[in-house]
Amino acid sequence: EEENVRARSHQYAGGVTLRSLWSKGFSDLTISRALNYWDTFVYDASGDPYYTNKSTEVENTAKFDGVFQFSKAHELSAGVSYKQVHADHNMWAEADTLFVWDVADPDSFHLDTVKDTLKTYEDWEDNEEVHSGKMAAYAQYKWRPGSRITMNLGLRYDRFAYTGHAHVGPRVGLSYALTPNTTLNAAYGDHYQSPDYVELTAHPKNETLDYKRTRQTVFGLEHLFREDTKGTLEVYYKAYTDVPVPKAWTTPDPFDSFQGERVSEGEGDARGIEFFLQRKMSGNFQGTLSYSYSCLLYTSDAADELDGVDLGGRRI
């Protein structure tokens, strides 16, 4: 049947920052607000809806950051933030039935009978709200033991009251000046990101979804061609774990009903190389040039179980 889509949305973000100068550093106090609104209506030629989405997400944030330089060799950065979250989701998708087209029989178009049962999917609704707070705190210590070496040690704490999960992520970085204009950099860190709000409200069991974890390793070379022009070349590797994925992806039957339920079982890795060249305002010209190449691999335990299984004329 013919489908029509009416999609409307708007968003805004704003904030103010107060900077204070101290004898050995400075601090920033930032107050901000961000809003996203969606109004989507998918319907057929007769006007009957397939899918609707009328949702709002708001984040009000207070953040304090400070940098204190005790001496040329020692510097401390620290900060705390609190984010008040309000997400109001109103989404609906109509019931559906799975049909299968058998590639071996082009005239075949029939109801799927995997496991001798018809594959039908019930209506799905997400009419939930999130009212909660996110808290974060971090500290970073920069040490320059010599004229060529700079070391960074950091720690970050995140907690989301809605899910009850909290994590601490360490970071470490090392820079070595090969020449006055060329620096070799290396860094490693554990980074955590909470699930999207729509993932948390899509199913009652999703309230306990864990943070997505990323372990990042980066090596880079930085060169100052002139006072206004700098170039960087970096290679990186990222390992992802605890990624929220649909529960249907983790079962032997790929046609399982989705119904919004997710589990923190997704894994993957990414690797790539990035080049960045920047010229700051000098005379009448400024600009940037960048290139990035990456390769992403997603893994799933269920994929191994499906290898070679015949599913209604489709072969996995």
C-alpha cells in the first residue's frame, strides 16, 4: 500500500557562562537548556496511520569547570555537572503480519510459518516519561616532568538515577615533543554513555539498561607548519561492549517480535585513521581540511546460531 509521511520537528539550545579568573587559574560556571521535539505521522492512501510519534526531550544542565596551575610542571583540571532530564514519549506502531517471498519460487508470497506458527506482531506503544537526574564529575592532572614530555592522568564518574547505574572511567595520555614543532601523542581511556531516552522507555524492562562502554586507544602525530597552520594525523581503535540492542537480535529466530525490548549485549569494534589540517585566521584567509577512514565491525552471538539455517526461502 502507498505510504505517506508527515514529519515535523524543532529544537533549540542555549546557555550562559560566567568565567572567573583566579591567581593561578580560572573557572567556568555554565547554565544551559536543550530541547528536541518530534511530530511524525505515517499513513496510507486512505489516511489510516501505520506509525505515530509525538515526543519531547528536555535537558537542563548546570556545570562547573576549573583549571588551576600550581607551577609550570603541575596543572589540575576538575569539574562537576548535574543534568535534569525530562523526556515525554508518545509513540505507536500498528500490528503487522510477516509475509515471506521465496527466492526459489518467484510466484510465492505467503504467510511465514517458521516453527509452524504465523508470525504476527501486536501493536507497540511507548507512552512513558523520564524524570530523573544525571550527575558527572571528573579530574585531570597534567604533569610536565621535562621540556619534552607531558603526561595526563584523568578519572571521570557518571551516574544516572533513572537506571541506577554508575561508572568510573580512567584516562591516561602521553605527549613527547620530537622537535619544537612536532609532537607524538598517545592516549587510552574508558568512556561510558547512557542509553538514549527512547531506548529506556520503549519497554518496561529497559529501565535497567546499562551504560555503553567504549575502550579507546589513540596514537597521533601533530606538526606546527607555521604559527597559524597545524596538522594532525591519528590512528585509533575502539572496542564497544554493553551496547543496547533489540532482544530479538540475540535469539535464534531473526523474526522474533521486537516490541521495544532491548538488552545490553551488543559488542563491536572500530578502527580508523584521521587527518586534520587547520589554518587559523591570518590575513584574509582561514580554513580546515580533514579526511577520515574507518572500519566498524558489529558482532552478535545469535548470528553464529543462524549460520546456514533455512528460514522460509531465505538463507542466513
